[in-house]
Amino acid sequence: MITPRRWLGRWLARYLSAPASAASAGSTSKPEALAATLRKGDVLLVEGTSRISSAIKYITQSTWSHAALCFADPVGCSDPVATPVLVEADLNDGVRSVPLSEYCRFHTRICRPVGLTADEIDTVCRYMLERVGHQYDLKNVFDLARYLIRTPPVPQDKRRRLLALGSGDPTRAICSSLIAQAFQSVQYPLLPHVIASSNGEPMSASQRELLHIRHHSLFAPRDFDISPYFRVVKPTLERGFDFRALNWAEPRV
């Protein structure tokens, strides 16, 4: 039986997942370049255009509003763009696997963990795949919806705490939180636990707020980007970039 709260949650999920505008930042690289570069264990960050993406961007003060984990090397697929190689937590469908074509038209970034063994990467991917079918945390939907109605005047260094949302039900997942849990299953760090800067100078309050966060519920998609333990991989550069091969239009007189 569907309760009124769950019905409202589903309606909100459909509303929030709809595009906020027709405008898009555009794809970062060609689909075939993305498929040739992405590897098993990589985290793909996405700059979404939905209504809920706007709320996440405000809270995290970041370009990135979504994250997905690559669980299979696309280069080994018969159709690397159409074959499901990503696992994610979707607002409507819950935890699911999707192909690269789902995000080829979006601005994306590849974040690659450094130092993991093949067995450890398998463990991270298996953690995610075992949760396929779990539902998105509907309490998180209600909480994020508030920031589309009224933008709260929260100081920038405190907004991160707004991510500590949701019911805590392990069968319901938020995209970045679930991926953080997957990496924590092999004790792989996302952000360092640092008290003072390396030169002995005290850090600002915002830096302490950032570096002390350890619980998976507080991780945002941007944390994979700024983490010192994930390498940013750019398909255009990986395929061999030669600026001399670029064709420039002649300047108009």
C-alpha cells in the first residue's frame, strides 16, 4: 500500500528530476573518447541540469551535482557507449546500472582512485552492484525540495552540513553517499583528517569544517574532485593532445 507520504515523495522525485532549463554546459569530450578513457573503479562526476541539481549545487557550492561509479571497463564492451558500465543512485529508479550514453551530452569529469589493487576495485564495485534495486532516500527528496522554495541564508562554510539528510535507512541511497560507502568498505580515503596545515600555521574555520568530515552521509560529488587521493583524468589529454593540430578560424576584419 502506498502511503500519502510515499506518493508525495514519488511526485516530488519526478518534479525535481525534470530539467530546470533547456540550457546545458555541453559535453566535455566526445562519447568515444570518454569510453576509451573511463576505467573500472573510476567515479564519473556530472553537472546536471535538473531542478534537484540546482539545490545540490547551491548546498555544495560546486559544479558537480551527481556521481556514478564505473563497474566495468567500457573498452571491453561490444558497444562501449550503449552497454551499462555505470552504477548510480537515481532519484526515480533508485540504485541502477546505466550506459555512458546517459551522460554523454553533459559536462563530466573522471576521478580515478590511486593505489587500489584489482581485488580492492572489485570489492568497491561489488558493494555498489549488490545494492542495485535499492530506493533513493525519500526523506532526502523532501529536504532538498526546501532549497528550491526558499534559499536559506546559510554561511558558505556551514552549507556542507545540510547534506546530512535522509532517514539513514540502508536500503535507500544518495549518489555520493553510496559511492563514499563503497570506497570506505576497503578503507580508501576521500578527504584527509588534518588538524593543522603542513607549515604549522592554523587553518581557517572553513578548512577545519572540510577536513574533519568523515561520515559518508556528508560527502558530496565535489569531494571526489577535490580529494588528494583521486586523480582527475581528461579524455582529450589522455588520447594525445597536440594544440598545433587545431584549426583556428581567421579573425574577422
